[in-house]
Amino acid sequence: MRFSLSLLVLIIILPILVILAYLFTPSSAVWQHLYDTVLGTYVTQSAILMVGVGFGSLVLGITSAWLTTLCDFPLRRFFTWSLLLPMAIPAYIIAYTYTGFLDFAGPVQTVLRELFNWSYGDYWFPEVRSLTGAVIMLSLVLYPYVYLLARSAFLSQADSVLEASQSLGLSPWQSFKRVSLPLARPAIIAGLSLVMMETLADFGTVQYFGVDTFTTGIYRTWFGLDENSAAGQLSAILLIFVFTLMILERWSRQQARYHQTSQRVQHSKRYTLKSGSLFSALLFCSLLLLFSFLIPVILLSHWAWLTMDQAFDTEFLTLAGNSLLLAAITAITVVSIAVLLGYGLRIYKQKNFAFLVRLSTLGYATPGVVVAVGVMIPLSWIDHRVDAFMDATFGISTGLLLSGTIFILIFAYTVRFMSVALQSVESGLSKVRPSLDQAAQTLGCQPRQVLTRIHIPIMQGSLLTALLIVFVDVMKELPATLILRPFNFNTLAIRAYELASDERLMEAASSALAIVATGLIPVLILSYSISKQARS
């Protein structure tokens, strides 16, 4: 069984190994052309985007986490969970929404022209389709990563430490800056690394805004230039960026020098905000929720209502069915493999096997467009070799057995989302006492029977969580689906992308709203869990 699991892990990490192998591929003429013309732009714009979104997410996430955790003001409990809601909105959807809202033909500029009798060219208005616009859009949907981890860190800080800072005469702001923030630094950096990796992985927003980054460059090289080698080399460089971020995040946690010794973490006393501070806190949280969630959802709902007759037709039902079927099959597949790998880690204690399993989780940190390239190259190679063999031997053309069906999509999603499923499975397995395994073995149960009769029934909640998270992630995934989808097979994400690319934003609203509604399910469950934990 261990050999079979090791082989399964090697298959999962094959796309990443294929991409890394392109670091040693001789340069082609296309690669030299990219190096001389646009590679510098890809590096510069990706770096600027990463720094900008990281800074924006830090400001929004840390401020909101501190206010909802250590301060007392009206609606604080409401904001505690509602500020997580932007996690349900993919970045490319909020980009489509604000483009329709702020563009020249949108309601904002239309109202301004009518109020002041302006014409085109009479006034200046910020361009939403720009690098700055991409930074703002991504910051609005990614700050919850920092908010969630920073708030958890603030909650774990002992009362005695904060009381000591107050007794030394520190104001709430000074206590936050000199005590709370340093203690929460490891968690904040972990959230920041997630934000930066998601920023590097984004495709829909930067593609729609015309920002040249690695993801758009890989897509254009693959489809526009039809150059596999150059696309693989670009993907390898982007992968190095991602791995560097992962290493820096781990190194930063190891270098943390701030510790607390008290275990009394209940916050019986919060800073009571008054007058100007109270108004500022309420305004900040309200505007953050308004711009990151309420405005996009209200606009999408309004546009979906206006286009209901055209949007909700048989084609929409077909797309929804495709999305749901693909997400369901992938979720079951990924979680089933995660259960096998998680159980393998439990019964096999060898470091080599554990190292291989950890490698299988790298896909979640890998951008979808890179996973797509890494999957397409080996599977298309296999398809062509099988087709050539069958044609030469039996005179039969097999066509694209792997790369031309939904199998390649499911495989790519498995590589991409194995990490989230495996984490949930390991969390569930950790709650099963080893004594139960030993008791079952003394009764004659084989390892397979122990898994099916004991572990799976006990960790049903963890398995359901893993299924739900993978299901929603597949529904939202755009670049891998865009590159690998079979002919005449579309999903809601692809439909929203195609309509938005054709400037039919209102028609794209129904597909986008369906994706957001699906994404709300795990976010609401997470929000409820946090609220319940806070009350207890």
C-alpha cells in the first residue's frame, strides 16, 4: 500500500516537476524574444502588484482585526464576522463589477455628467482598468486572509501583557504598536504570504485590466505564440517566485523573537472608544464592508434582475450543471485521495514518505495557469504517443483521450487543491486517539477496515468541510479551466469571463452572482464558527 500511495503522490506532483524541468531547457528563439521585450515588464508589474496588494491588505486587515478584537464600539460583533464575506467573491468578479460601476458609461460618471453638464474630456476620472485599479480590487478581496490570522493572534494575547502596557502609561495606539503588533507578527506575515501568493496566481483581474504579469504572459505565450517551451520557462520563473515567498514566510516565523508566557487570554476589558475614535472605527469598518462586499453584490443582483429574461435560460442551466458536476466529481476525488494520504501518514512513520506527501500540497501555492501548463504538457505528450502507436498498430486514431476530456480538468484541480483537503483530513484524524487503532487491530481489523469503520465515521465533519472547500474552489477557478477545458464545455466562471471580455457586463452578472452565492456557504460557516467561539 505504501508503494501505491508513493506512486500516487508522484503523479500528483508530476506537473510541478515538469515545470521545474523547464529551468534547464535550452533557450528558444521565442524565449529570447520574450526576454528582450516583455520579461522585464512581467517582473516589474508582478512585483509592484504584489507589494501594492500586500500593503493594502496589511492596512485593511490589521486595522479591522484590531478594532473588532481589542476595541468596543457599536456593531462590533456584526463586523467581526461580516468582514470575512469578501472571501466569497473572486477577484475577477469584483473587477468586472467595479468596471461596470465606474467606467465612462457606468452610473457614477453618468450621474456626474448629468449633474454638472459635462461632456467627454471636460473632466478627469480615475481609470479603474489600470495597475492601481488591480491593486485596489485585489486588496478588497484578499485582506480577509490578514484579518483572519491577525484577529486570531490578537485573541490569543494574554490580558496581563496588555494590562502591563497600560499600567506603564501607554495609550491604546501605543499599546497596539509596541505590544500587540509585535506579538502578532508571525500570524500577520503568514497572512501576508497567502495574500502575495494569491496575487501572483491571479489571472482574471490582471487580464481584464490589461496589466502585464506572469500569468497573462504565460497565457499569451501558450495560446498566442503556441510555444510550449517558452510558456513552461515563464511558468518555472513564476514558480520560483512562489517558492521564495513560501521559504521567506517559514524563515520569518522561525526568526520571531516575541513571546508571551501567560495563558490567561480572555479579554474581559476592551478599549472603549468614544466620540471621534468611535465614529472613525465605525466609519472604517462600514466603508470596508460596503466597498468590498455590499456594492459588488448589490450591483450584481441588480444587473442579474435586469437581464433575467436573457440570462436564466437553458444555456445558463447547462453551464450551472457543468460547474456543479465538475466541482462535485473533483471534490469527491480530491477528498478520497486526501483520506488515503492522510491515513498513510498515520500508519507509515517514514520521513521519506512524509516528505513526498508534503510535496503533494505545493499545488495550492502554485498559480492555476502554471498548474494548467504543467498538466497539459505531459498529458498531451502521452495522448500523441498513444495515438501514434494505435494508428501504426491497428490503424485506429484514439484522439485526445486525456488532454481532450474533463479528466485533465479533474487532474489539474487535484494538483491545485490537494492541500486544503489534506489539511482538513489531517485535522480530523488528529482527533482520533491511537488507542482506537490499537483496539481495532487486536480485534483482527485490517488497516483498510480501521479506516472505513472507525476513522471515516468519526471525522465526518472534517470530511464535509474538505468537500465543501474544494467544491467552492473549483467553482471559482478560472485560469486552469480556461486553458484545459474540452471543446464545447463551459462553466459559469468561463461564461462570466467571456461576457465580461466582450463588455457585456450586465449579462455576466447572473453567472458571477451564482459563483458568489456558492462561495458564501463556507464563508458563512466560518463566520458562524468564529462568532460562536467569540461568544464562548
